[in-house]
Amino acid sequence: MALNFGVSLPSAGPMATAENLRTVAQTAERLGFDSVWVSDHVIAPETPDSVYPYGGGGPFATPGSGTYFEPLTTMNGVAELLLKASPLCLIALGLAIGFRANVWNIGAEGQMYLGGIFATGLAIQFNESGGAWLIPAMIAAGALGGALWASIAAFLRARLHTNEILVSLMLTYVADLLVKYLVYGPWRDPQANNFPITVTFSDDATFALLAGWADWLEGTRINTSVFLTLAAIPLAWLFMERSFLGFQLTEIGRAHV
């Protein structure tokens, strides 16, 4: 099975040379991976049937070459797209409700980080003693962590009349540093050869894969978490369009205009 190989290299400095990128691409190809992503670039071979044909003068795919749509040409690519888009869609639904009330929350990324910290803390704490309750508890903990982080900006706006746009945005960088502190420090897996990753979650802390549901899903990482997003979309619409609280939020937003 061909897989995508992802690696991060600096976009500037002594490491960001064509030779280094070419070495990374050749190593990945020797390992059997079908494409190489370096930061925001794609290193593509000059010819599809040659061995290590990564030459200088054109290691990066150019706009319009089909690279942007390439992930949609395979089931694995579509699955990865859905897997990454699902949490972003959930965030967008929450932001949309706030925007209706004219509350401009720009720190959703930081709130996602804190939600991840709360959920990960549970997964690590109960890594060997979980159960069917663990995933619902992680979801609740993630929502609580994100809400608490957002409440900092809300409190400062209500009490000190600060600008929630700036505060929520700046808190994102603080949340990012908290995540880095944890994965480089107390939560780093001692068996990970100094890589900044946590211990592997138990099955009780991960959503079930959909690979066993159909042959065409074999080899993909897509899991049942996408159904939460599919359920949340109509629920968010019902909340805003058919509930009294949703009506109140909309009117509050209109009153501020």
C-alpha cells in the first residue's frame, strides 16, 4: 500500500537547500512512499518511472499542475481530507453561532489546542484502565477545555472592555506553547526516541476505524468521528433557526449593528 510521507523542514536557512530536499525525497522513495511533502511544497519526480529522479531546478510542483487536487484522486487522500476537515467543521459551527451574536472569536485554534490538552490528559491518565465511557468523557473534557480558554477573552471583555478579537488571537500562541511544553516535557513518550509525541492512546480512547465497513475503505484512517460532524451540522442549524435561544442570539447580534 502506498502512503504519503510527511516531513517538516525549515523554509529558510542553511537546511532549506535543493540538495537537502532532494535527499529527503530520495530517502522517502527508497522506503516505498509515493509522494513527499516538505512544509508547504510537494517534491515530485521528473518522470514517473525513474528511480530517484529528483533533480535541481524544479523540485517543487508548480501551481496549476494538479497538485491541489491530487489528494482527491485516491480514497486514502479523500479519507485524510475528511479526517482533517471534520474537526475544523465543528469549530466553524461554533464560531458561526458566536458570529450571529456579533461576538468575534478569532482564537478558535487556541481553544482547539486546550480542548486537545484536556482530552489527551484523560486519555493518558486512563490509558490502561479505560472503558466505553472514555471517549464521551474526552469529548466533554475537550469541550470544557475550549470553553474555559474562550472564557478568558470573554471575562476580559466584560470586565476590562478589552478587544476580544486581539485577546482571543493572542491566546492562541499561548495555547500553542502549552502544547509544546507538554509534548516536549511531561507528556513525552519515554519510548519515542526523543520525538515530541505522547504515548499511543488505547483503543478505548480512539474512534473505531471505518476500514472494516467496506473494501474501498481498507488502508484508510477515516473513523467514526466524522459522524459527529455530520450530526452537528443539522443540530447547529436547528439551534439557530428553530430555538428561542438561537433567536435571542441572532437579535443580540442585530442590535449591535
